[in-house]
Amino acid sequence: MKQPLGEFDLIRRFFQRPVQRSPLGVGDDCALLAPRAGMQLAVSSDMLVQGRHFLPNVHPRLLGHKALAVNLSDLAACGAQPLAFTLALALPRADAPWCEAFSAGLLALADAHHCELVGGDTTQGPLNLCITVFGEVPSGQAILRNGAQVGDDLWVSGTLGDARLALDALLRQHALPAPVLAQARQRLEAPTPRVALGQALRGIASSAIDVSDGLLGDLGHILQASGVGASVDIRATRQLLHAGHHPLMSAMALSRLDACTLAGGDDYELCFTAPPEQRAAVEAAARATDTPVTRIGSIEAQHGLRVLGPDGRPLTQRWPGFDHFA
């Protein structure tokens, strides 16, 4: 009879590997990290809860990817280089095939960013994933939320809204043609953390945040921290929904597409500001990292956030960002 998989067997089999950048890997009471001289540690933690952050039927390999991707996105927003991470994992049972697929997705992304798993915890309980990621950034060069200045351009990387479009379809709030759903679902379940772009924007961007709870909601954090306002051009944001340009999407209401783009969440793109004289530098950073960027508005002295319609006038509609307790 096959012996049941115990906690430490699970760790050794699926999550313990030789480390190369950390002085100590998985298996002791604490992990040890040694940032290089002149560098600061950047630390972030995100939790994913089944039924709240992901659907029960998501493939475990994709879930492993996303669990780390959402944390790497935080490092990207401050321009940090990934170093290592810890994983706290609650599982209903020790399911070897599930763990094998989950760890494959997790560690493939970790290897792509030279980010080592150095510790964590496992326990039995409802499926819950919590990763703490560690990065390093040259002292004084981290891109923070409080640096936006009046007159700065407002930029966004990649595409926005596809993840929310897919989620709503999976929850049967609307129907999507199969090719569109497949395209959008990839953005929901396997986001791309913009780590390289974040590092390339050091010394160029004046502020940044990763878009996890919706563009307007997350942009609001920059505005509050910087003590400024902003205007966003809806003509520019309507170009950011990749699935929205599919020929099979022509029947969907523009208001629904705007809601996905402006307040959808789960995008894990970067929203950042930079002075107008840095436009060429921003575009060069985008080319160097093979990451598209779009200028969507500007920072203003008047507090508040205004979405400008096609005629240039502020729209009265509101698109609140995601809040776990709202």
C-alpha cells in the first residue's frame, strides 16, 4: 500500500531545490538573504484565496504561475530585481498530482526571473496561497507612489480589462465567443509581471503602481500619495482592451468594455508617471523590454480623478476599484 504523503515529504518532493543566490534554502527555521552592497531590500506579500482570487477549476500549473506573478508585479512597480520568495500553502489534502503541477508553474516563473524559493509553511485547510517576495533595488532609486508631479504624463503598460472580461464570462455574467474567451482567460490566469520594464524605468518614472484592483482605483493611490489629481482620456484607454478589438466583439456594449478597462482588476500591468521630457526614454525602455506602453492622460494640480470622454469633457459616470471589504 502506498504511504500517504506527509507535510515534509511534500516539501522535499515538490518545493525543495538547491539554492544559488541565497546563503540558505528551504529547510531551516529562517531563510537568509544577503542583498548586495548599496542595495535596499524590497519586500511584498500577497495572498490568494480560492473563491475570492481564483476559481476552483483553475489548472494548478496556472495557479502556481499566478501566485508568484502577482508578487513579482509588486517588485516591478518599484523597479526592484527579484531575489527570493517564501510560500505559505494551505491544502485540503496532500494531493501529489496537484502539487506537481502547481510547483511546476510556480518554479518555472521563478526560474525565469532568477527568484529562489527559500522557505515557507504548509498546513491542511481550505486552499490558500500566500507568497512573500524579496527583491533588491539601488538605495534611493525605488519607484514609489508619492513622486507624481503636476504636468507628468500618465502611462500604462500592456493591455487592461481582458482579465475582468474573462472572469465575468466564466461567472456567466455575459457570453463571449470561444476564441475571445480563450484569449482573455490567458490574461486572467497567467498574467505577465512587468519586471524588466520596472527596472528600466528607474530614473525615468516619477511614480508607479501595479494595476491589480482596477486602473482608476490603483491610480487613485498614486494621486493620494502624491497630493495631485489627474485626467484620463477614455479614447486612449479604449485601445487597451485587447479582446475588445476582436471582430467577434462588436456587439458588446461599450459601457461594459469601459468598466473592464477602467475598473476590472487582475491586470498586473504598471501604471506610472513620467515628465513629458522623458517620453523618448519611456518609449526606449518599452522597446528594450519588449513591453508596449500607452500614454493615457496627465497629472494635474486640481485634486481628483477625471475621465474625459471623446469630446474632451469629464464624464459623470464612476468606476470604483475592487475592495475586498466593500
